[in-house]
Amino acid sequence: MSAEYEAVKPPESELVIVTGMSGAGRTTVAHALEDQDWYVVENLPPAMLWPLTELMSKSQESVTRLAVVMDVRSKDMFPEIRDALANLRSSGINFRLVYLDASDDVLVRRFEQGRRPHPLQGDGRIVDGIQRERGITSELRETAEIVLDSSNMSVHDLSRSVYELFSESGPVILRINVMSFGFKYGVPTDANYVADVRFIPNPHWVPELRPQTGRDKEVSDYVLSQEGTSEFIENYLKALEPVFEGYRRENKHYATIAVGCTGGKHRSVATSIELGRRLAQLPNVRVNVTHRDLGRE
């Protein structure tokens, strides 16, 4: 290792790098971090990441929480970001990479509402720019410790998620989002783990249960009493235990567990609620249960 890249950040310092898709909420995340007294730098050129990190480590003001927001404006910029992150890792500087994402249709709508072109669309359509950016940033998404999909989030929802992720100190708090969904609407893009509960008999075919949802006691009792359901949940929890321990060792704080059935109304909803209830009993785990497709026809 060259002397140029010796570790200089004190061990108690925190560095977060925020990147991801244009229109997915990077600015919202930056503002949320600022509200929590993070020192935030937006639109930083990759070549300036190392000098800034070194400067912060030597600052007389003892800045201990630094957040850097970077975007990819061209294919030429991606290698610079990749090299900058590699330099930090090789120098022993701990940081968390946060990737902001959203579905194509949501991103298109946001750009249209803001009457702004996508930075990479050139003479093409907004969706062309989105696809170019996805291709360029796919490696960053794969290596990110935290992926936040803001497709179904308001500005306030996203800010609240950032607050929950970065406001606490002490033992590593794992924040688990258990999300029910319907396979016919597609698998959630931000899912770290996907559980398929279509093996459970479908309440849709029980006339008195069809109008209800997995939130209703009658449907929940029906789903959870079916052969194999309880064993599935119990064994799935056991399989996740070493994963959570690994997350703590790797300083990862967030994961999304997606539970899917056909339409996202009965089986996945009831199973997600029960899975979330049991997960919440684990130490240093905070659970949020959401239902992506509940209410869709």
C-alpha cells in the first residue's frame, strides 16, 4: 500500500456515501442527514473524495459524521467512483455505501412532473437515460450495503427511513422491512431475500374469505393453520439468524425480506405479519411490515 493511502480517519468517525439513480431521492437523503447533524457534501467529483476524507479527519472542528452524495453523469465517471471507493477500502477506512433506486415508471413520472430532462438521455427519451444510468451504476448497486427503493415512498417516508437508519448509536440495530407482494406485479427490486408462500392453499378460493385480506383474523387464522405454514416460518427464521449475525459483523444495518403470493392480498400479507411479529422478538432488531400490493385489483 502506498503511503498516499494510509488510513487517516479516526475509528469513531462515520462516512456514508450516497449514490444511485437520478430522481430516486438523493437530495432528500442529503437533507435528512443534514437534519441529523451530518456534514453533507453534494455532487462531489470522485477525484475529490479522498482529499475531502483526509481533510475531514484533520479538521479542527472534529467532524465525525461525513456524508458524500455522488452521481454518475457519464460512463467515464463510473471508473473514477469505483477507484475512489477501492482506495478507501484498501486504506482501511470504513464507510457505508447507500444506493437510491426506484422503478422506471416512477422515475419517468418524477422527471415529467419536474419538467426536467434526465442527465443521460441526450437526444433520446427519459427512459433511455434511465436505462443508460442503470447500466452504468449496476455494479454500485450490487456492492451497496444499503439499497433503498423509493418507488412507494413519499419524501417524508424516505426521510423517516434515513432517520431510522442513521440516528442511533450503540449496538448495531438491524432494521428489517418485511414486505408482502404479489408475484403477478413483479418481485420488489430492493428485496434482499424473497420468500414464496404460494405453496399455502389460497383463501381466494374460499368464498367467505375472498373479500377479506391477510390483515383480517379469519384469513390470518386460515393461512397460519395450514399444513407447513408454521414450519416454514420457523425454519425461515432459523435460516436468517446467521445472516443477521453476519450483517452485524459487516456493519450492515438494513434488509428487506419480501414475502410473495399470487396477488399480494391474502397469504403473503398474513405470513408477513406473523414473520414480522416473530422477528421483532429478536434482540436489537427493529421490524417494519409493509404491504406493497394490498388494495390492487
